[in-house]
Amino acid sequence: MTKKIILSLFVFFRIALFSQEIKKTFTINGTIEGDYSGMIYLHSNSIDNINDSCLVVDKKFKFNGKLGDVTNISLTLKPTSTVAFFYLENSIVDLTIATSVFKNGNEDINDIEIKKIFGSKTNDLMTSIDEYQKEIEKSGLSKEEKNNKIYKKYFESVIGNPEYPVLDLLLKKAPKNQFLSAEQISDLMLVAPIKKKVEIEKVKDTLKINNKTVLSKKLKIGKKLENFSLPNQLGKSVSIDDFRGKVVLINFWASWYKPSRKNNTELTNLYSKHKNKNFEIVSISIDTYGNNWTKAIETDGLSWTNLIDIGGWHGKVTNQFEIKGIPLNILLDKNGKIIDVNSTGDLLQKKLDFLLNVDSNN
């Protein structure tokens, strides 16, 4: 019995090791559409420096290898030919390419085009981004609207796929294809997930602050909140000290981030219940563009005090309190003292009920 157990464990660990090894390798199973039957070449300029070739036999070809990181790789045919590019990762990729021949003067040129590709999530992501960007750039939108939509697509792709190096690949695109400003790229770098695999589970939702130890010391519970002033929709400067004597919930958000828009629904219900109890919500947007902010206020029905910290993650107040994530709720008592940071749902409701009841009895 003991020998059987040891043998079973041995087999298990061999399978586990084999599975880990598979994850570190790639396989390309290729199919040719056309009459081509010569050599096909695989090449990358990445740190892995892949240079490989194989013979197309019966319209089939195959490549195997290892990658350190996802790379943009090229396929060419026997000289001279056009080039086909795709993103390769350590996975099993099924590839179909179409081939044909055209004349360039007296020279025959082999043309190569990728028709289908399955198995590379990175390629799917980057293709989706490129196709969306081309569609937006061709639209009749203003330059600001185009920029905002493309930035949103980049942002959602980076945040939504922490295990893939989306931002790294976007930054490697040719300058003529870079539609974003240097500041927007810097903002993306701030929210880009940590690359190390062991850290991935810690950044499933990069923007939502779950660990209160990452908050600024200026947001320590029991501390009086430093004063600040920001403009409202009419351009009038509003100071947080203007609300002394009221229980105040400060909410940092942005029109382009879905979780913070969802949080607005919760705040709307909260405000409806408590707005006549010496209570006020002060929402602070980190939107870059004011038009998107005001549209979101109207769409979400935000009837309380709304301010904007233009400058995004580099805004005056976000820097003052070292805000690194949204949505973020900060609850103040009537003296401006911090009672709670980042509670939501039933917990926030209970704390607010208690606080308003205590204040009403003072």
C-alpha cells in the first residue's frame, strides 16, 4: 500500500511539473490557404530573439518554443514576401494564413495574411483595441471626444486584464498610433497592475481600495480633515469647511469608471433617506474633461454637492490626500473629524444611522 501511495504521489508531481512546463512554452499549429509549399519564417525582436523556420508540408506547419514575455511576432515566406504580425504568448495557437503571389515589376512577391487566429488572448485584446481605435478615429467626433473614448478603452483593457501586459504593448506602438497625451499615459502607468504573477491576486481590482493601510496618514480615522476648495458645476469655489455643522460623506469618483458609477446608485438611495437630517454628500470627480463629468451628474441624478478636481490622479486634492483609488468614501462628523474611510453598503448605512442619531441628540 505504501509503495502505491508513493508511486501515485510521484506520478502526481510529474504531471504537475509537466503542466507547469507546458505553461512556459508555445505551440503554433498553422494551416495554409493557397498554393504555397516552401519555407515559413518566425521572427521577433524581443529579448527572446526568436528566429525559427519550418517547411510547409501538405498546407501545414508547426512551431514550438519558449517565451519569457508576450511578444509581437512576424511571419514571412521565402524571399521576397510581405509580413504578417500577431501577438504570441505561451499557449497553443491555431493559425490560418492565406497566401498569394503578386508582381512588383518583374519580381514575384509572396503575400501573407492572417485569416484566423485562436489561442492567444493577448492578440485578441490588442486586436480589439486596434479595431476600436480605428473606428473612433474615423468617426465624426471631436478630437476631445475621440481622445476620451480611446483612453477609456485603454483604461478598461489595462485594468480588466491584469495578467496580460496590455499597457507595455500599447506603449510599444508606433508614435503615429499613439493617440493619448503624455499625462494620460502616465495615469495609465499609475493604475497598471503589478507584473509579478505572485502579485496578480492582490490587484484584481486595482482602483478599489480594500487595504486601509495604503491610505494616506491624512485620512486617519479620528483626525480632523484638512480644508480644501474645489469648483462646482457653475465654476464657484466650494470649501469643505462650508459644511461644518453637518455630517458629510465625501466620495471620490470618475464618470469613466463603472464601479464608481455603480456606487452613485447606492449614494442616491442613501441621500434620499438622510438629506433632511443635517447630512450632505460631497462628490469629487477626478475627470479630466468637465463635459463628461456634468453629463454623468445629470445621468446619475446626483442632486447633492458636486465638485471636480481637474488633473485626474495629479489633481490638487488627490495629491493633497494621496488618493490612489476610486470609488472612495470618507465620512466626517459635524466637526469635520474623520469617522470612517471606505465603508460601503450596509456597513456605511449603519455607521451613518448611528452618527446622525448621535448628532441629533447633541
